[in-house]
Amino acid sequence: MKYYDKLIFELSKKGRTGFSLPENEFCASRNGGVKPAGCLCKALPDNLRRSSDLRLPEVGEVDVVRHYTNLSQMNFGVDTGFYPLGSCTMKYNPKINEEVASMPGLAALHPLQPESTVQGALEVYYNMEKALAAITGMSGFTFNPCAGAHGELTGLMIMRKYHLLRGDLKRNKVIVPDSAHGTNPASAAVCGLDVVVVKSNADGLVDVADLKPLLGDDIAGIMMTNPNTLGLFEREIGEIAKLVHECGGLLYYDGANMNPLLGVVRPGDMGFDIMHLNLHKTFSTPHGGGGPGAGPVGVAARLEHCLPCPRVIREEDGTFTVLHGSEESAGYVSGFMGNFGIILRAYAYILSLGHQNLLLAGKYATISANYIKESLKDCYKLPIPSICKHEFVFDGLINDGAHDDVPGATTLDVAKRLLDFGFHAPTIYFPLLFHQTIMIEPTETESKETIDSFIEVMRKIAAEAAEDPMLLKAAPHNAPISRPDETRAARQPILKYWDA
Ligand SMILES: *Cc1c(COP(=O)(O)O)cnc(C)c1O
């Protein structure tokens, strides 16, 4: 144990401080119990005043600095290492985004300022809506939703509103593929719609034969993502769009992972009517840890009247105005206009890459994923061998080392062992279609050298598993903690040092 592994409470020494100030003339306890005349404490009623001192650790400044610096180094982020977390698009967050978002003229705005004083910010919303419409083939966007799942809910509210406005009251079911991200059925349920599951075929794609009998006049729409959650392109999307539209339903596109499509295909052209984007995935803004996100929702022209307000419009004289609610809008889903700081960062990303480079992002992400898949498929089971998009899944190790009564190494053990080599673990046990899923997404932002060292480590771990699976089962060997009880850590976290 290193000395700084001690908790800051254990380093505490009675009476030690990190500052020195002149005698506090207001505080009675430090003044022999005598309150000087005019003491501010008198302004507070007795029941609001603490009766004993706060039990804070008493340490010097250097201990505080080491405490926080060491804590920060126990964390893992995309700025410290490779983060191949499938379905999450943990791409590098360029520092110019932060630079732009912290400019005082933007960072210090107040949502209640008069429109005439925030014309620049409104122009960002307006231009961003135009950029996203061009990228996706949609007609208009709302920036209200603060996450991908929040965007799904908003999109489904728009879908429901559209049917209701047409007097089509029977449509209360939403079709969701069995490969869908878990948030899809959850959002439909939160929106008060019933979920109907459509099966995947042996190629991992939506089974059109299974879809046909589900379609009818009670279907509000279908939620899909393309490429789907296995990283595979739904080749039958044209046929699926035709069938769903013929039955009067709408197509919702889960665009959380728009990355591989950038500049290649547009959801609008595939026949989708409503979609969300995760700016915190495809457009390089920070995410994780429940921080602020943005899930703007786009719609085709015939649904624009249902978009939530406020929206920014451009007047004939070139000024920008905020449009507030209408009877036909699906309603507000957040205060003001979503997470402006995140929208700004994504706008900076789009402008700094520019048209040409944005077109390359998806292609590089796709090449990186296929390169890893092909380089490892002799060590890890590849259930779906076709060309993938930005991500792909393995189904555990080919040789897990099981022999006699020694159990084989699992996907969890591989993920834990990766931490010893300084890589974040990939997504594991998701999607649920396989038993030992490992889902890898490298993104376009990693160099070939980084990807090669990841491949080398994954091969080394496969060799270790074949030789000595118990080595993997005890991993990680050099992380700050090894294998916590994850359920207890989530359900009964111990967040304070003192019992009382
Ligand atoms: C990440 C993701 C979501 C959810 O996005 P959040 O911002 O985490 O709510 C939805 N669908 C897919 C396919 C995703 O990858």
C-alpha cells in the first residue's frame, strides 16, 4: 500500500490547516466563548446554527492537492487511453470544442436575456439545424432533448401527436427489433405505447417475413437503427420502409450511432420520418458519468409542425427569433433550449472538420472496426462474419482454457484483464443475442499504432486464457481495486466516512 492510498480522513491531524487568517472576530468558540458585539452569528436563529464543528479532515494544502490529483489518476477517460466501448462511440473530444464553449460571450449567456442580445447564439442554433438537416436528410430539428433516450421519447411523442392530429386514434403499438438498444422499448413504454418485438434472421438483420404479419392499423411505427446494434447494415431497409408506410405507420431512426453513415447514407433517404442524434457520440462532445448530453430530434417536412418548441427562425431582415409553442407541437421536453454548451461543441466539431473531413470520419471508423475484427477472429468467436460498420461483436474466446475442473475464462475475465494493460474494457454482454458478447468500437480517432497495440494485447490475453485461465479470473492485478461486488456498489454505496 502506498502512503497516499490512505483516505484523506486517515491523513487528518487535529488542528492542522492549509491556511492562516487573522483571528476570526465573529466566532465565539474561538474567542473563549465570548461573542464580540455585532457578531454576525446573531443574525441566524439558533435552530439553523450547527451545534458542533463539521467533521472535515484537517490536512495541509499539499495533502489536499495530492488527494485530488491521485483520485483523478484512478479514473480512466478518453484523454488517458483507448476506450473501445461498443455502442457508445467514445471518440476523442477535440480541445478546440472546449475553447469555443468557454468563450465568455457564449458561456456567460442567460436563457432569459432579450433576443436582441443573443443573436450570435441564436445563429448557432439556426446554422446547426441546417447542418444536421443536410447530414441526415431531415427537414427540421429540435434541440430540446438532453440525451439519446430523451430524444427517443421526444420522437415518439411527435409520432403519437402526428397520428392524433390526423384523428387516427387506434395506433398504440411500436415495433422494435430484438437487436435494439434497450432504451428503444423503454422509451416506447414511457410514452405509453405497447412494444411489439420483431425477430432478427440468421444474418442478424430484421426478418421481413416476421415483420409482415405484425403490420396493421394499430401500428404507430417502427424504431430501428441502421447499421443495427450488431454493426450490420439493414439491406432490406427500402422494403421495410415501404411496408411500414403502406400500413400507415412511421419510421423512427435511432441515430445515436450515426458515425459510420456520415457523408455516406442519410436516414431521410432511407425512408425514415423521425430520428434523434447523440451529439455526445457522433459529434465528439463529452459523455459518460451522466454528464450533460444532447439528443436533437429531426423530422421529415410533413411532421415539422409537431416539433417541440422553442425553435429558432430567421426573419427576412436576417435577424433570428425564437418561436414558442403551438397547438400542434408535441410540447416542451426541457427548460429553454437544451444543453447549449454541448450544441456549441458539436458545432465547433462540424466546422473544424469541414465538409471533406466529415465525409471521412465514418469511413475511417468502419475501416478501423473491420481491421480489428479480421485481426482477432482466429482467437475470438466471430458469430457474424460479414463486413461490419463502426462496431462488431465477438462471442467470447475460441479457446477459454477450460480443462479438468478448471473453469474457462469468460468475456468478463477478458474485460478485467484488459485493464491491466491500460485499455478500457469494451462493452460486454450486450446486445443480448449471444452469451459471451464482446462489442468493440474503435472510432476513427485512434491511430493505427494504438489499434495495433490493442490487437497485440487482445491476442496475448487469448494466449494467457488457453494457458492459465485462473490468471484472467483474478484480474485486474494492478488496478486500484480489483473486483467489487458491482450490484452492492450500485445499490448500497458507502459514500461517507463517518457513521453518524
Ligand atoms: C447510446 C445509445 C442510446 C442512448 O443514448 P443516451 O444518450 O445514453 O440516452 C440509444 N440508442 C443507441 C443505439 C445507443 O447507442
